[in-house]
Amino acid sequence: MLFKTKIRDSHISTFVIGSNNYLYRRALKREIGIWQNSKQEDFISEIFHEVQFQYNKETYSLKSNKDWISFFSMFGSFKNALILGGNNTNFEEYLITNKIVSKIENLDIIFKKDSSNQLNKFNDLNFIDLPDNKYDIIIAKSILHHIINLEHLLLQVNKSLTEKGILVVFEYIGENKQQWDQNKINLINSEFDCEDILPGYKFDRLVHNYYNNWPFESIRSQEIVKILNEVFNEKIVEVEWGKLNWPIDYHISQYCFYNNISLDIEKKELLGNRANLLDTLHKHNKSVKSSYLFGIYKKTLYPQSLEIIKWDKTKVKKELELRGPIKVRITSLMATHSNNIIIKILLVIKKILRRIKKIIRRNK
């Protein structure tokens, strides 16, 4: 059973899950382990998929980070900015250098020991308490799909915006945990041809997310647009796109990573072009869910009632408990406790064994 609460003021709990929940705390450790001990390129899509939209009868095209920065910069020169989920030095430098913002603070769901963040002692965005009326612009950059307490965070964001402040969102909004809709799976497997480049390839649901060894990945992504529109009464622009090309691109990158397949630039471009053609063909297919969101929202001065659906024990267990074969559990354990001396020794032994195997193969 799920529990429902109507939120009308700040005195009512806005949490879907509490910070002291045992499974949440364990999942948070896994999340930290995954992101602190892996290369960024292991997790991101390799291609920025273009989108065109109209605003005030003008057509705009987003092809890169600079394009959507240039678009939202039209709405003012901002003094104080907060970036959620940033940690991208080039992104922040561009905002400062081009005088789009004067000062930037950064918050993520987790922080490394060398972080200079001093905004709040409790950096977990699921439970953050932001200051009132401080920021002229808040940017959510690929972070909301990692948040469980979406309602709480977005209410905090609204509270923290100045009277004329705006929230800028660039997010994944597709199926939760990349457990793609069966209709999307069938469509891609029947119409996307890559047999000449990846023999035997099949598009399917990402198993690692199902196992919850990436516990917060796309945890409530399908609900992001709905909750944004419940919290923020007025939007300047809200664009959704990437129905098929992003899922294909991301799935292939993961497929190649886990199967030790290396593709040259020419093959990547060829696969990308085919994915884009298929996406264009089904651009207006309402039965296929979009993957991207670019939105700009104005501060809500008088928030309306918001329904909070609390997670019960069954829901928490389903969404956060680690499951899967022993290999998955061991890998997750080693990532979670990577700073433990015993784990470090085991990792060194693992590397040595890999080298020995390579030498044996060469000698054969």
C-alpha cells in the first residue's frame, strides 16, 4: 500500500522516504561507490541529440550545452546561481566567463572529501534544506532523475528562488531505471538495423538498473515532468524529445562497455545516424515516451496543494534492495567499500590475476 499526503505548507512532511531508512542508507553507499570509483564516460550518452522548438514565434535549435545556455541567458543576467548535479568545470566557467551569472554554488547528491561546498552540512539532495529567496537562477543538470524525494527537493528549489527567479532543467525523463516499455523494445528491435556492425545485438532493458546496483539511477524519472508542473505554476518553455535515439545510443554504449566491444568513430556515427532517422520517423508517435526534457520554470509565489505518495516497506524493498547474481553483489560490495583496506588488497589481487590471464593467452 502507498500512503498519500496533501502538502499545503512547510510544516507537513514532504519526504517520500526518510533519511534513516536502512535500505536507503545502504543504497546511498552504493550510489557513492558507483560514482566515486568509475570513469564519467562509463555512464553518459556519447551524443547530444538535437531538438528544435519555437518560442515567441522564433525557432531555436539545441545542439550542445552552449545552445541551451545561450537560450536561457536571454532571460536575464543572474547574480546568484545554484547548480544541482553540476561538477562540470567547463560548464560553470562558461557561465562566469560570458557573464551570464556572477556567482555559482554547486550541490550534488554526494560529495567527495575534497569538496569546497559549505552550503549545507547534509549534502544529500534528497533531504537538503535550501536558504530562502537566495538564487536568481537554479539549474538542475541531469540530477533530478537520481532523486527519490522529488517533491521535497523541488519545493526547496522554489523556496530558494528570488521573486523573479527561474529554474532551468535539463533531464532524463524516460522510463524508470531504463526498464523500457515493451512497445519501445519491440519497435527498436524490428526497425533498427545494426547487424552489420553489432552482430546479434538486441535492444532490451538494462539489467544492472533492475538489480539496483545502480540504486538511484532513473529512480523516478517518469514522474519528473508531472511533479515540476505541480510545484511550478508557470513555465516559460518545456520541450521533450529523444524518443528512440537516446535509448538506442545509451543502450549501445552500455552494451559495448559490458561486452568489451570497441567501435571506431565511423561506426559510431553510422549507428547514430540510423538512430536519428528512426527517431525522426516516430517523432510524433504518442505511444513512445520521450527521454529528454529542457524546461524553464518561474518561481511559484503561492504554491498549490501537492500530493505526496509515501513509500511503504514493500515499495522501498522493490526499488532499493540489492538483488541479482553473486557476481553483481560482490562487485557492488567492492565499489561500496572501496576505501576498506581488505577490499583494496582484493582489488590489487584481481588486477594481478587479470594480467596473468592476459600473459597466458598471449603465450598460447
